[in-house]
Amino acid sequence: MEHEFWHERWSKKQIGFHEGSVNKFLYDHWSDLSGDGTEGVFVPLCGKAHDMWWLHDRGHSVIGVELSEIACKDFFEEADEKAQVHPSEPFTRFRHDNLQLWCGDFFQLVPDDLKHIRLVYDRAALIALPSSMRKNYVEHLTAVIPENTRILLITLDYNTKISAPPFNVSDDEVRELYSADYEIEHILTNTLPSDHPFTKRKGLVGATESVFWLTKR
């Protein structure tokens, strides 16, 4: 999926994938899974997710990577917070306290960038990518995060073929993508209600969300 696709979506505010509140699975399960609550957290393809403020407010240092400069600026402006901006290559870094948004291409990350990370929160990265890119995404993520890093992964599965994100990712595909390098714990699968914004917008029936806890070997 080309960069221009995402730049256009943000410029036209076609961001139905954006959740306007803290994700319920993050809220319900994070404290049981995250250890002492001070670990560094990485949020790939983060958009302007409110989840990052929630993690920050609980004492985590947070790094999010996002391609769109619009999303990065909106994230701080909508929270009425100011960020220090440090232009550089390959990322322009927006920083407020111990929360950073790195504006640039996820695939430009190197291991030294994330050497202090112990947790990854992926609600919107894997499902944002078409099937042709997901293997490369997982391989690169695995290459840049430290050993024993844990990932809270939330996926979406539905039967209808939709040619735009969020894409469906089955539980079987999660196991296929991650089993070589991760211990996989399937926490739950939840059927989306008919009045959920995504099912209403797409006219879906029987769509499900699954939550996984992955530990890199």
C-alpha cells in the first residue's frame, strides 16, 4: 500500500479507522499483562490514537510511529498539548514529556530506535495492511524489537471482502505470521454488535475482534 494512499486519507479526513476513545480491550486487559507499568511501549502505525495518552498517563514512556504529519499534529492539538518538534531523517520527532510520535516510514526503524521498548500495542497496524504487506510488517517488527518484548495484538475478522482498511485478519493467519518467533496466547474473541460503528458503516454481520498476547522468543 503506497504512502500516498494514507496521506490522501488523512488530508481528506477519511479516517473511519480512527477510534475516538480508549480501546476497550486495552482498558480491560493492559494492567493484567503489562508488568510493573513503567515499561517502554511502542505503538506502530499509531495514527492519533487516544490510547497513547492513556498509556502515557499510566507512567509508560511511549513511542508511536506514524506516516502522516497531519495525524501527528492533530494528536497533540486535539489534546491541547504542545510538542517539541525535532526534524531529522528518517523521522521527524514530536515529543511531549515521555510520549513521542515519530513521523515517517515504519520500515525505516532500526533496532537501536526501540532498544528500550518492552511492550508493543498493535490495535491498528496489522489490520491496516493488505495481506501482501503483512508478512513484511511482522518480519520487520520482529527484527527491531528486543527479545522477550510482549505484544498486545487486536485483530478484526469478517467474511466480506473489503478492499480498504481495516482488513480482515483471521486467527489462523495470526498463528501463521507469528508462531515462528513468538509464544502466542489467544485471550478472547468478541463478536461485534450490530450497532458497532464499523459493522454499521460496512454493513457487516458476524464480524469479530480477537485479542492476543504475544511474547517474542
